Amino acid sequence: QFLMANKLDTAMWISRLFTVYCSALFVLPLLGLHEAASFYQRALLANALTSALRLHQRLPHFQLSRAFLAQALLEDSCHYLLYSLIFVNSYPVTMSIFPVLLFSLLHAATYTMKVLDARSSSSLPFLRNLLEKLNANQQNILKFIACNEIFLMPATVFMLFSGQGSLLQPFIYYRFLTLRYSSRRNPYCRTLFTELRIVVEHLIMKPSCPVFVRRLCLSSISFISRLAPTVA
């Protein structure tokens, strides 16, 4: 009754569980490397479906207008719909599947707890304990996801020069990264950029750091700071 009363949430729960399943079989290629590549695509397509459903839930009345598009781009679900489309037809990259896997795992865990509560407050204690431990580490997981999002930017450039990526991919991914940086719901990407900057500046200001390395890092920091979008 609980599942039928929340059909859209249940559909997203199932698609997230399927995303976790496909992502796990890509990361751990138990069925062979050829099958792993197909599971990579399935995971991203399932994530795209989940993101589309979540976006529909957030913005139920679709309009073909600039204002609606601007509103949609503020939603995290729109960001990860774009993310899935960027990588679904690209060369499989293990780093790119972790944000999809971990976000799906966190959201699926949250809804699984609701399903267990609807069934009985004491049902499946082992699973409850596992889900509670996962939720307790949510902040660390979100920071890890943000770290993946950031380091995928140079990875897309490397893929381009190695012949494994397209010319447009780094530019589209840069747009995705600016959306994540400006996210209203998830500040972790912005936080990680700040923390990485502080760590790098601390290291290069040590007397043992070569001058040319310090200048290179300061120039890189200045360049990246200019590329960062303005956050309201």
C-alpha cells in the first residue's frame, strides 16, 4: 500500500537500485570486461531516468520557455541528467560512475528506510543497522562525490588528447561543473574547491617548494578562480 501510494517515489527507488546494481557490476567486472562496458551504459541510462523523474517531480508543469529552462538548471536532478548524457556514449571511465553509484545508493537507502518503517518499526534489524551506518557517513560520501566531480574535469581533457573523448565533452562538462559549483542544495563542490585551494596554497608557500612550481600553482589558482561562476 505504501509503494502504490507513492508510485513516482517507488519508480525512482527501483531505478536507483538498478543503477547501484549496474554500477557495481561495472566496477567489479564479475561477468567479464565486455559485459562491464554495457553495465556502464545501463547505469548511466538508469540514472538519467531517475534524474528525469525527479526533475518532473520538482517541476511538474513543463514549459518550452527560457524561464523554465533557467529554473530547471537550478535543480540537482537536471545537473545529473546532463551528467548522464555527457558520459553515456563515451569511453567507460571508472571515476565517472562513482557519483552515480553513490548518489543512487544514498537516496535508495533513505527510501528503503521508509519502506521498512511502513512495514514494521522493527523489521530487518540487520538491514536497518547497515542503512543507518551508511547515512551516518553521508557527509564523507558527498565530499568524495564532489572530489570526483572536480577531478573529472582534467580527466575529460586527458581523454580528449588520448583519443578517448570528444572535442565537446570538456566544454559540456565544464558547464556541468559550474552548475554543481552554484548548486543551492549541495554546497560540497564549492566547499571542496575552497579546501583544495587552501591545501595547495599552504604547500606551495613552504620554503622547500621550488619557485617555478609556486608560480605555476598560483597562476593555475588564479585562472580557475576566474572561471568560477558567481554564487548568489
